[in-house]
Amino acid sequence: MHRLGISLYPEHSTPEADDAYMALASNYGFSRIFTCLLSVDKSPEETVAEFSQFMDRAHGYGFTVAVDTNPRVFQHLGATATDISVFAKMGVDIIRLDGHLGDRQDIALTRNPYGIAVEFNASQMLSLDLLIERGAYRRNMCVCHNFYPQRFSGLSEKRFIEFSEHYFGMGLTQAAFVTSQQNNTFGPWSVYDGLPTCEDDRTRSIDLQARHLLATGLIDDIMIGNCFASEEELATLAAVDTTKVTFKVEFDSGVTEVEKNVLYQFNHVTRGDASEYYLRSSVPRMFEYSTSIPARERTDCHIKCGDVLVVNDNLSHYLGEVEVALRDFEDDGTRNVVGRIPEDELFLLDYVKPEFPFGFVRD
């Protein structure tokens, strides 16, 4: 099950602003909050008092709260792997370890008496499988990637997949960050270029960032790293289909409602006997049409990668079949080009494997 989350940084905000954001996000079904103790520069007593109140308010809106920590934070608060009563006093649900405490300490931490979950840093290659073999409590463990405030410092696609596959194979719930594109957003540090996990996501729309993470099949929870995201962004994220890879379509001016319905009304699945030329959904062929799909003339005699196609009357046996071109090939007149996947979304095609579901985002 996928969950959505926001991030809040009380030391840089006000209780009123934080509460308004929590209320708004809660209304859209968000259920997680990430916050950071690494950047808090207050006495232990002030920190505990302030964050206890913050946790109470967050819990009142139904959120599960993770706090980012490292060994320095533990030392500052007087906590150890075997005594995290200070975190329990604050009402913390998840302790995220930006830097781990050491193998024996990490194992002990997962078996704390308060049921506080331990979230390990997924942007490192940690041997958590070995910790589990040595006694760490798997059911109290999860992982969360870093976010990267500095432009061009985020994870490459290759490295992100390597890290994520490593932890996915252990069956651990895994979270990653997307970034709001609003002006004047902020995070824990005085750097303001967004807070994504993957560098390529930094300038993408927030829904495309989420659809990217979901397309990998490796990420469970999606968190907005900076705040405050707009209500439109929250609504857009809440509306993302988490069950399949989805694409927006830039429709051709001649597209018909029948062709649009073929895209939207069926649960498309790529065929197992996959072609190198296009994603192919034969699902619409299983249903009878009360109308034809006339062929449309085109001046371009080639199909191009990213074109969205519907088989027309010229090949009636396959009428209504939906295809998405994976490479350029000759147009033989049996397919109508109904639209095109936007250029910045073409990379998602790589994630649709044989027998995988896919779909299209409604306007």
C-alpha cells in the first residue's frame, strides 16, 4: 500500500502555518510527516517541549511522524540505542537514522520497548539483511532515501535503482522524496533548489516525479521534501494512480471521443509476446464496438517513438487495439495516431515490461 507524506520543519515555521498545512494535507489523504532534528539548534529541554507539542498536533490530524536523527542528535538528547525514552516522551513514531549507530546498537534499537520504528538511510548500501540475521527485528524496520538540497547532487537514476533494489529484496517498506515546485519553499537547511531524491526529478512536475517513483515498482511511500506545497500539488499527488505506470497524452487535433474512450475505459496490459516496436494492449479487442474507427489520412508516413496509436477499420480483426510506439517505424495506414506521450515522459516507457499494466492520465 502506498502512502503520501509531507515534510515540516517547525524551527523555520510557526505552529499556525504548520497546522494549516497538516489540515490541508490530511484532507487529501496524506498520512506521513517527515521532520528533522539534525538542524535544530536548541537545548534538549526546549527541543523536547517544542517537538512534543508538534507531535501531539500531528497525531491529532492522523499523521505518523518520522524524525531525522544521527549519533550527534542522540548524544545531544541524552539517548542511546538501549534508552530512547526521550523519543517516546516526544511521541515519535519513527526514528530515521541518517547516520547509523553501529551494528549492535542498530539491532538493539529495532527492539526498543516503545514500538518506535527504525528507518534506515536507503541512499547507502547497508547490510540490513545481515542485521536481521543477527537479531534485528524486521517488522520494526523500514528505509527512506535522502533528499538533496544542492542542485545536481541528487541520485542518478542508475544509483537510485541499485539502492532501491537492494532494500526491496529484503521486503522493507521504502520511501523517497519528491519536491514541490512552488516558490519560496524551504527545508532544514538554507538551500532553496528543491528537495528531491533523484536529480532528474528536481525540475519535473510533482505528479511526474511521483509517477516516476511508482513506475520503478520499488517505492512504497512518497514524501514531499520541502514545504509548503500548494493545494493544487497536494490534490494532484492524491489523484495519481498508484496501481500502474501512467502517461499523459498530448492529443492530436483530429482525435475522436471513441478513440479517447478506448484509451481511458480499459485496463491496459502489455502482451507477454512483446514487440520491440510498441507497447501493445489487446484488451479493447475483447469487446465489441457499436461504431467503427475510420482511418485518418496523415502527411507523415512514419510512426515516431512516443506516438499513441489505436488500430482502425483498415485492420478490423485488431480494431481498437491500443499501442504506444517504442521506436520509429513505417505508417501502413492501419493505425490512427491519436496523440503523443510528452517528451519529458518518454523515459517512463522503459518501465513498462511485458504483461505489466499501464494507463493514461485523464485531462
